[in-house]
Amino acid sequence: MTKQKIDCLLIHTPQDALGRKPFIMYMAMGMFALADYLHRSGYSVKIIHIGVEKIVNSKFSIENYLKDKIILSVGFSLHWYAQSGSCMNLVDRIKSASPRTKVILGGYTASFFSDQIMQKNKNVDFIIRGCLLYTSDAADELDGVDLGGRRI
């Protein structure tokens, strides 16, 4: 069976509520805008909301999800501070299951604590600081980022 290739998997993880239903279920709307931009630029993109996946299937495992896929990069929405522990735990699990996958964080908390995160968690490859306010036309004038041979 051929593995499905995904250029960028975008993930929202809620705060782990110690066995109860997860909360901080609100995904930053920028995730959808980013997915749309990447898709229109020719990248394959998927969005996963870990909280919804666990409500639909209580046995959901990111490791099982990754088994039949080749994922070049994973982008996390680390928007709210309370979800930091859950997010970092998932980062470590993804890197363990797929060491070559590049891990990118974005959001208010990732921006504010970017230095500390990069120093303490070697599984995070990149942090996008601030908000993505530029349209694709404005971004074309800026230096891009190489993602698997194509620049964004």
C-alpha cells in the first residue's frame, strides 16, 4: 500500500483535562487561512483537531494516524498558554514516531515564549512569531521558506 504524502499537517490540541473532556477546544481561525494559502500554493494540507478526534474516537492515537502517511511538516497552533503542556507532549510523540518531520509552532504563546521553547524542546524545529498578516502578494516580496524544494 502506498503511503499518503502530506506536505503540511496542521494540528490544534486542546488542554488535556486529566481524563475529562478536553477543553480549550477553540482552534485559531488562522489555521484555516494558512491551510487555504498553502493549498492554493500547491501544497497538500490537512487539519486535525485532536480534541474532536478524541471525542469521536476515544482511542484516537496520533501515532496510528501517522503510520500510513509521509508528513513533511507539522504545524501546531500554540495559541493559549493552558494548552502548552498538551502541545509539547504531542510534539514529542510526533517526533518520536516520525523523526524527519519538521515541527513548526505558531500562535500567541509560541510567539511570546519562543526563546524558551527553542532552548528547552529540541523537537521543535521552527516557531512563527507574530501573526500572519500578509497576503500572498505581499509575502512574495519577502524571503520565503523552503519546504521540500518549494518556497513559501
